[in-house]
Amino acid sequence: MAAALPRCTSVRLSAVVLLLLASLTTVQSSQGDKEPVYRDCVKQCVQTNCTGARLRGFQFAQPQYMALTGWTCRDDCRYECMWTTVGLYQAEGYRIPQFHGKWPFVRFLCFEDPASALASLLNGLACLIVLLRYRSMVPRHSPMYHTINAFSLVSLNAWFWSTVFHTRDTYLTEKMDYFCATAVLLYSIYLCSVRTLGLRRPAVSSMVGVLLILAFTAHVSFLTFVSFDYGYNMAANATIGMVNLLWWLCWCWQNRRALPYWWKCALVVLLLHGLALLELLDFPPMLWVLDAHAVWHLSTIPVHFLFFSFLIDDSLYLLNTEKMGVKVE
């Protein structure tokens, strides 16, 4: 850890344990940051370490990479007090609580959630590799070339913000992570509409694109200006994902005899939705690093290669059928 702050030694351990026991009923129904133990610890730490000479000393000793990613003295107090509270829970045999909606993670350099940040970075790298492979193997005049390139850029953007969010959780980075993830789901529907309808009826896929843009605008506007409702956001993304799943699977089934590579697309959409169920495990992080969310992100890395293997096969098929004047299904 960077410039470690003195622990809140003025809070006697016995008093903290009493507060912990007194608040047992609250623990079961609320996050760790609502605990009196945690709040008193943070308050004491901020008063002791985040004013005057102590604050200047913290700022002077803080590594530059921590300052650049927005870590403050108060943030360090929260981090220290989180582990103080976790230690007390463990000593008393209680289940580890979450803090500010997340499990406690060991900070590595400036990374709040190092495993998920690394997994997001590797997903982004996988997206870049398959995009370069696609561009090297598929001619630019292939019917789906530009649509697939745009999909890759939308995906790269989403994984960039996922990496940033897991590095430093702020109001802005959280919103960008969520909004960009929704954008990928919606663009996947557009990609499907172009492949299944737009090659024969471009006006239809264009209309779908306009509707998806309007839906995305309404979604972001509601979450930004009305209420950032996590339940609504999850339900909306689940609905979008289900539309995407069923549409692709229907197309795969209809073309299972004509396209020998159809199974790649079907397997990808089934894997992506199946692997998302890992989120339901929601266990405290192993070694305070690896949780269900990180496992989910790590598991999706190979899927990028399978999906782009399908897209390459399909793009080359479309190119050949176009040259032969065959009607595309």
C-alpha cells in the first residue's frame, strides 16, 4: 500500500467489539459501510490524519500514480477502516460484509479491484487481437466488414471503461462502465439485424439502428437525470441480452444446414449468457483478490476468439456468395 496512514488507535478494541455486537441486526440487512464501527473509525481517522501537517505529510509521501488516479486521504482512511472492520468480523466469526456495494479487496498499487481490472484489460487485449486478425483476413469490401469493425471498437471502448472502473471506482467511472456495457449489448442486436435482415433489406436494419439509438438515449437519460436504479439497469440489460440471444439462436437454427460454421455463433451466445450466471455466486473474494465478478470476466476472454472465428468465416462466405451472385440468407 502507498503511504499507509496510522490506524485509528484511539478507538479501543473493546469498545469497537461492543459496538459490533450491538449492531448485529443491522449487519444482516446492510452493507459494512453502514456499520457504526466503520463510520466511527473513518471519522476518527479523517480528523486525525487528514488535516493540517498530517494531510500535507500524506500528500508528500503519496506515490504519483495514486494521486493521478484520485486516491485521497479520506479514501485511505476508508480503506484502512474497512480492513479494521473485516478483522473484527472475522475475530467474532461473522460473515464478511460488503463495503459501498463491493466486497473488500486488497489494493494493489492504485488498483481497487486488481483481478477484475486485469481481467477487463485482458478482454480488451483479446478484442484488439481478434480485430487485427479480422482486418488481415477479410477484405474491406466484404458486406459486413464495416459493421463488424464498428462493433469491435464499441467493445474495446467498453473494456477500457471496465478496466478504469475496476481500477478506480468513482461516480463517473461507474456510469461509463455500465453505459458502455449496455452499448455493446445493443450494438450486438444491431449487428444481428444487419446480418439477418439488412443485407437484403437495408432500410429495415437502419430502422432497427435508429430504434436502438433511441432506446440507449432513453436508458442513459433515465439513469443519469431521473434515478440510477441498479435493479432497473440489471433488468434492462437482461432483457436486451435475451433479445440478442433468441435472435441469434433463431438465425443459427434456420441456417444450420447451409452454414457449416453456424455452431460457433450458437455456442458463443450460449456461453456468454451461461457464464454471466457466475455473477450469482457472489462469494467473498478468495485471498481478498478473486471474486465471482473477476472469474466471470476471466472466463469470457476465450469467447472473443470463437466469436471472431465465426465472423471471419461468415464474412468470407458473404464475400464469395456476393461474387457468385447467390442470394444471401
